[in-house]
Amino acid sequence: MPESLGDLYDPFGVHMDDPWPFYARAQRETPIFFSPALKAWVVTRLDDVRKVLRDGKTYSSSNVLRPLSPFSPRVFPVLAQGYPMVPPLLMLDGEQHRRQRTPYADDLSADHVTGLEPYITKQATALVDKFTANGRTTDFVAGYANPLPVSVTCHVMGFAPEDHETIGDDTRFAAGLAMGHRYESENEQVEAAQAWVRAQKLIGRYAVDRRAKPEHDLISHVVAAWAPGDGPLTPQQEAGIVGELFGVIIAGHNTPSAALADGLLRLLDDREQWRLLCRQPDLIPNAIEEIARFSTPFHIFLRKTTEETTLAGQRLPAGAEIAVWLAAANRDESVFERANEFDITRPVKGNHVGFGVGAHFCVGAGLARRELDVTLRLLTERLPELRLVPDQQITFCPSISQRGPLSVYVTWD
């Protein structure tokens, strides 16, 4: 008897390293299939992904942070030294989700993002100044794509500048625990748990401080929303605030970092695309949408059925785990012509799900787009001869959920 598509699916091996041919096959043959490796039904077509993400009543977010791969037993005592899990924004549905989303939506509104552009531009310019002053070659990931979103996210949230790098490094490393990271060793997984706890404790200190002395920043607004009043935070309130801010920090810098790195990689890998963007900067908004589609930085969302339902012809019982693959949906050949080609002239705004869709649409999408916009305008103006260092081996983050190049070496005249 031939193996099913689900049995053939190797999300922690070959299909982590190169998922695209398998996604295309699934969309043609079995657009929804059960994966024993993920213990979930995998959804690959754009229309079906949209249906799941728009229907929070049938497809709950309650399992969204369920680990995609098992932890070493050594991880649990380390995590126990941090804060206990209290369901954060990402795990909530309905009215509770809408209520807890409010401070983020307010602080990341279009007007607030516009007001942040001078800060983004200043930080971006300083990073370009730094790497251009040091020679004619740099790793764009380490020198720009990682530090810029960290700085912007931490600035919005209200972290002191001296803590930005520490928060970025610890949350970037810790994020692998929740994102199906393929660790090289048990020790590496334990070190990620230690980084998780360090980041939690630092965030906790800020939460307690903002309770005593509120400021005009996102941490203060989240504290006020979680715990109205002015009394000391209860342990439950503190744990909930820390868990929520922790997740927002990770999303706030990991996702745009991956988009910046992979987006520039795609632009420079096809020199005509880069030259076209330099000649026609009015294409930058469209290039941003194509980066979000083609380089989808966050690949997967988990959901759980609340009742028996049918999806893409497949009957699903209540309590079924669903894995919607944003990256697969964004290369759905039935929707996007030449879906596996990167093309900045492609009109895709409103068609892709690079920032999700529905109630959990990325609250920071406007900020991520602005970071990309500032970056592409700055680089095309200052470094039009930018190009990839020849013959480099591009290695991607070994994660099911978070995909992006670990380094991209670029050079210029």
C-alpha cells in the first residue's frame, strides 16, 4: 500500500530545508492531510487557510503555542524558574482577544507608526553608516536585519536602550522552543530555555516598574489593560503580562528581521529586480507585498476545532489540531501565476496572507511594512551597486515556523 502524503511529510528534515516542492504537490493532490509528525491536519491552499483564520468560532487559537516538537526533560526544570503560563493574546478568541488586543492596536495604529518613522530612519541610517564605514562587505543579517527591528520594537515597548541588545539576543534564541526549532543538541535546547527565563525576568522587572511609575509606552498600556487600578500586581497578573509582552517582542523583531533578510536576498539574487527597484522607487510598496508573500517569514499557525466541521472536503472532529501553512498558501499556484517566482511588479496587496488574516491579523503589520519601506528606500538610494558576495552558502533558520537566512553577505563599490 503506498504511503500517504502525511506519512511522507518530514517537517523536521528534508521538508524543513526545502518545503516548496512538497507544498505544491500537496495543493495539487491532497490540500489537507494529517501529519503524524505534527499531530495535526495540514492545510495548504490559500482559500482554506483564509477560511480557518477568519472563523475563530470554529477554529480556536487555544493551541497556538503548543510546542511543535518535544522538549528534552532537562528543559522543564529550567522553565519552572520563570513565570508560569497564562494564556496570552495569541491564544485567545472572541471578545477576550479583542479586549486584550486594544493597547497594541492603539499603540501601533497608522498614525502612531507614521510618528515612528523618524526614529526608524535614524536607526536605519546609523546601521548603514556603521557597516559602510567598516569596509566593502558585511553580513546584512547581523549588521542590519537583526538589530533594526529589535531597536524599533524595544523603543515602542519602552525598554531602555541599554537593554535592547540583550532582549533581542535572548528572545531570538528562546523563540525556537515555541517554533519547532531543530536543535543540534540537548544542551542547545536547555540554553534556549535559560534565555527564555532571562528574558521573562527582565520583562517582569519592567512590568513591575511601570505599575509603580507608568510612562507613555506600550508596557505601561498593557499593564494598565491587564490590571486596572494602581495596586501591586498579583502573581497571576504579572505572569500574564510577562507572557504577553514576551510573545509580542518575539513577533515584533523576529518576523521583520526574517523578511528584511530574505527580501534583500531575493532582490539581489535577481539583479534585474534590484536594478528595477533602484530605477523605479515607486515600486517599493509593491516590492514589500511581494516580499511578504514570497518570503513569508512566519510559516505556520496552529488552530483547534471547537466542533465537528468539514474543510476542503475533509470531515474533522471537534478537538482536531489544524496547522495552516501561510507560506504554502502564499505560493498557491491556483491563485498566483508563477507562484514560485519573485516578481516585484506582481500586484499582490490584499491577496497574500504574509501577515495572517482575520481577528489575529498581525497587529504590527504596519510597523513591519514601514521598516521594510525605510530600508529599501535607504539602500536603493545609498547603495545602488549593492550585490551578494559570490558563492556564499545561504543557510536558513532550522525552524518549522520561523524561516529566514542566518546570514546574507553583501558587498558594494
